[in-house]
Amino acid sequence: MQFDPVLIPPRQQAMTEAGFWRHQTINHFMAQALQKCPEHVAVVAHRSDVAEPVRLTYRLLDQKIDRITRGLTALGVGRSDVVSWQLPNWWEFIALALACARIGAVANPIMPIFRQRELKFMLDFGESKVFIVPKSYKGFDYEAMANGMRGDLPFLQHLVVLNGEGANSFESLLLGDDTPAFTGTGLTPDDVVLLMYTSGTTGEPKGVMHSSNTLFANLHAFNETYGLPWRI
């Protein structure tokens, strides 16, 4: 998809001079963590249907991200392509966002509460190339819902099902070890990295675009206000 975030030069200059835009991406911070503390725990992911949480060090998380990056690339995902997912707060959510950043693709997480009406609009408006759902969550069949919408989504090329079966499963498509190494250039600080939709309670949802600079401007201010320095 073609994005136009309208980054006006005077605004860019003012935000840079004020120290809000520091021209870094999440890839920078992930590389820093891998260098300084690869064996520190990065993610602890609990699931109500699984007895033990998944614990990933930065090194193990990086391996997952690398596989997902290669898997998405093999599906044809490139710079500025939108990858949508409707997942709970599982480790795959985090790894997908970081894999998109490595490619330079646009992450589009969607809340699990949305159903066909909202999803059709969001996926079509954002021209999502890949849509990732759980097979089921809280007793609801997301795979069946997503398959039922495919005829109304001309831009959608791949439906990937987490905990699914067969050729379109997350495990088969995005965690395989037979995909080529990723050789792309990744993300720049002013590229759109995140597409988030408003709820649409008073009309159609609005797609909010974020770059790394706009996202980290908020995080830098939050950390400094509460005395939470960037520390690995």
C-alpha cells in the first residue's frame, strides 16, 4: 500500500531539535539487547489454555523473529505491505510486530473483539496482504470467520491460522526452517511501521499511521517523566 504520512520538514526539524524524534527504530533496540544481554528473558507469555508460560530470552526471541521474517518474505511481504493479525496477547503478537519492522512492512494489530463488519472495512481499507488469526479463542472460530470474508477482500493474499492445521497454519508458513534468509534493508525512522484503527463508534474506523519517530517520541517522554531510563 502507498502511505503518505505527511511529514512536513519544519515539523520534522522542530521535533528533532527538541529531542523527541531521535531517528531510531525498534530494530536498533533489539540489536542492542542481543549484543548486551542475549540470555536475559525478554518475553514471558501466559495462556489460559496452556499450563506453563512461554519464556523467551532475547536470543530465542530473535530466532523466532528471524523465522517469521523469512516466512513473511516467502509469502511476498515487502516494504510498506500491511500485515494484519487478530491475536490475543501471546508471544506471537510481539514476534510478528518485530518481524514486520525487520522487513519494513506495516504491522496492523486488530483487537480480538471485532467481527466481520469491522474487519472487512479494516482489512480492505488497509489493503492487508496477510491476515493472521488463531484457530479459535474463547470459544470463537476465527478461522471460519476469516474464511467467510475472503471473497470480499480483494487485496488479501494469505490467511494464516495460529494453531491451525494444514498448509495455511502459522507453524507451517511462518515458523518453518526451509525459507531463504532475509536480505532486505528494513525500516527507516520515518517509515510507517504501525497502522491502528479507531473503534468506529461514530462512523467508519479511521486508520492511524505511526512511524518509529512518532511512537518513540511518546515512549521517550514517558520514560523521562517517570525516571525510567533506557537500560538493558
